[in-house]
Amino acid sequence: MDIKDFTRSVAKKIRLIEIQTDKAVDDVLAGEYHSVFKGSGIEFEEVREYAPGDEIRSIDWNVTARMGKPFVKRYVEERELTVWLVVDLSASGSFGSRSQLKNEAAAEFCALLAFAAIRNNDNVGLIVFTDRIELSIAPSKGRTHVLRLIRELLRFEPAGHGTNLASALEFLGRVTHKRGVVFLVSDFLTPKTIEEDSGKQLRVLARRHDLVAVAVGDAREQELPDVGLIELQDAETGESVLLDTSSAQVRRAYAEEALRRIEHRRDYFRATGIDDVEVLTGRDYVRDLRKLFQRRGRRR
């Protein structure tokens, strides 16, 4: 595919994502997003005369003494949020057994989040990482800005192959100075467990921000088909292994190891107080996001 065809293909994909996410935000997500992601504090709006039912604690005694009758201070939630999309586009994301790659699923999910955010007048920023920081775009508002973020995600060609979650989280800590919402989008496939690999950085980030982990996966990473001998290669390290998938024992061991890894990740996030949502290629990610919103809503 030449550069012109590639550019047209990306533009077409962006337009399709825009249409799909617009509908999803309009139909089901805008109100739920607003209700489960709160602003960073409250701000003073006005002083007004006391009315029955007002909190006694809200009385402004200085104004009350000056005016000779009770007045109260009124505050409103500081609604505006800064939303960070911190996206892992390492080599393991270039896998997909169905209609899309994991990196494409990640980009579409981020598009849904970004459109929901700007519908609520929030700022959205982007950090792309592999084993290094590949790209950082400062938070901003508006449709043009969001379309730029989607375009960058869809056409991005990373320089690195591996994954370094810890350095990405440390970088975010250096560039953010205000509490916000952080969506950490990754397949979380690292040689070490999450707590060994980036546990310290995750705990620090979860204290400073509203952190949501988005685990992107593919069904073939959880179970193998019966297709005889196959060679599996780690996209990040290049290591290969030959498996006989005609063996029920091999398929069972593969599925059990995949399930153990997923459950360990879920347990760690739960124990650390980090919300998480799982996205599979070829599956309706709107449903996955709604489940997250509903879970947060029940907790509130």
C-alpha cells in the first residue's frame, strides 16, 4: 500500500470510528460518564440570602453580620477534568486473530473515551509508550484535537518493541500537576508480574489520580485451536516455542496459564483499588465500558 492509499485508509477508518463513537456517546455514555467521573474539587460561586433547608455550616458570618440577616456561601463542583490516555503500542499489540489487531481495538476504545470526555467539556491528553516514551500530546479540548489523537494512534509506527510500564507511569507523574482521570491501556503482557514490573508506580499514580486500567486482549491468547503443530513467537523478545495443539493436555495447560495470568492481574488491581475493564478484539467495547460505569455508579 503506497502512502496515499494508506492515508485514505486511515482517514476512512477515523471517519467510521467518529460515526460509531458519536452514536454510542449520544445513546448511552454521555450521562454515565458525567456521573462516574467527578471534578477535582469545588469552587465558590456566590453568596446569597439564607433559605429554609440550607446548611447552617454554609452561613457566611461576615456577610451576615454586615447585612443584618443570614447569607450563605454557595459552591459548585469544579466539573472540568483532565483525562489522560496512556497507551501501550508495543509489538505484542500487533496481534489479532479476529477482525482487528489489539492496537486497533485500543485506538477505538480510546476514541470512545475521548469523545465522551469532550462532550463533557473535559481536556484529553495522550501518551504513547513501548519500552520508551514514543509520543506525548498535551491535554486540550475539542473535536479537532480528539481526531488528531485518533489519527496518531491509528497510524503510529513505534520505534520500540518491548514494554516499560514503569517508565511510562513515571513520565506521566512528571508532566501532570493536577489530579485527573488516567486510562492506562495495555495488554499487560510483561515477563514479570504487575507488582514486580510496575507495582510501585501504579500505587503512586492511583493515589494521585483516578486510575482505570484497560486490559486489551485477544481470544487466542486465552485458548488454542486444535490445528496441530504451531510455532508461537513473542513479538517483543523474538523467542519462539513449538506447540502441538492436537494435544488436549497442551491446550488445557495453555488455557490454565492464561487464566492464571488474567486472574492475578484482576486480583492485583482489586487489592490496589484500581478500577479495570477488559477489552477483547472483535467484541463490543461499548458494553465493556458500560459495565465499568455501572460498577463505579453502584459503588458511589
